[in-house]
Amino acid sequence: NAGVTQTPKFQVLKTGQSMTLQCAQDMNHEYMSWYRQDPGMGLRLIHYSVGAGITDQGEVPNGYNVSRSTTEDFPLRLLSAAPSQTSVYFCASSSGQGHPLDLEGYTFGSGTRLTVV
Amino acid sequence: LAKTTQPISMDSYEGQEVNITCSHNNIATNDYITWYQQFPSQGPRFIIQGYKTKVTNEVASLFIPADRKSSTLSLPRVSLSDTAVYYCLVGPPGILTGGGNKLTFGTGTQLKVEL
């Protein structure tokens, strides 16, 4: 059981380039989300999805696009990379049952460290 | 999510018990308390969740007083490998367990364990 898999682990982009950060989970989780983590700022939600075909914006969505064509995959696209998007990106998933006895919480991937120069 | 306050950092030594307290004065009746652990260069990992009194699992214990305005994460006999950031989150199950809403993290408590 791989959990949440993120690729690539490291990436360097030039300003203006585009790229896609991949996220896949094999737990049949309905809920998936993307966060970015900057030094001293905790994790901030970029986009999230409550199921295939449904996405919504989080706290810091500008400059990013997402799609959810399957339950397993939730790619994050950077349209035109900017230095301000240098960060560590985490993908997370959960069963989305919303039940207090669902004690698994969120499962996070190991992250993608992105540098935009 | 309810606003939470936790220490920015804590230091400890191997073998000691560490207690990290989180204040959440405006906790709502249907809110639960959840703790996550994040090691360097890794994503956060769910540790424990509770509603009232005491919850214990193989990793930690969570103590919640009757008024629920605070909670304490207790790590027994810490080791160097427990050095991590610990996040306290308070909210309804729909948010804490991914029922379609937004889970946000603060900056957490940086625990440093030394020999």
C-alpha cells in the first residue's frame, strides 16, 4: 500500500515555465488537496477536491490549476512559474467520511520541493 | 476551525516525558481535537484525535479537561527521533477528517530532543 505518492521530489524551473506536480493515492480516498509550505508559515491550502470531477479553491489558489478526472489522481499545474512559488508542495488525501470515528485523519505525501529561478 | 495557541518551540532530553499544551478557548460543542506530527522533509502525519477526557494510542496520549478549552499532547519517553513539529487542530469532524471542507495548519510547536 503506497499511500500518497508525489512526483517529482525536486524540481527547478525558470520563471515563466509551466509544469505539473503529480499526486496519486491508492486508498480510494474521495478527498484530496494540495498545500504549500513556506518557512515559518505552516501549511496553506491551494486547491482541494471532494471527489472526481469536483474541485474548489483554497486559501492561495492564484497561479495554480487542478483537475480531478479520476479518484486516484490530483495533479497541480503551475501555469507560469514565478519565484514566489518557490516552496515545498504537499498533497494530502482522506476518506472524506466526515465521521468523528474516522481516526485516520489526512494522509500526506512526502512533498515536492520546487525552486523557481 | 477554532483558533488554537501552542508554544512555538520546546526542548527536551531523551527519556523524558514531553507535554505540549494547546489552547482553544472558543472550541465548539461538536469540535474534535487532532494532532499531527511533521518530520523534516516529510508531510504531516496524523497522531491522535479526541473529544474529551483521555485518549491513548501506541504513539501518544491526549488529555482533554472537562471544559475542553485546552488539550495536552503527551509523548512518553521521547527519543531523538521525536524531534519534529507538532500541530494542534480543532474543528468539526467534517473538516478534521476531510468531509469536504478545508483543513488549515498553523505553524505548530517545534520539539527538539537532545541527548
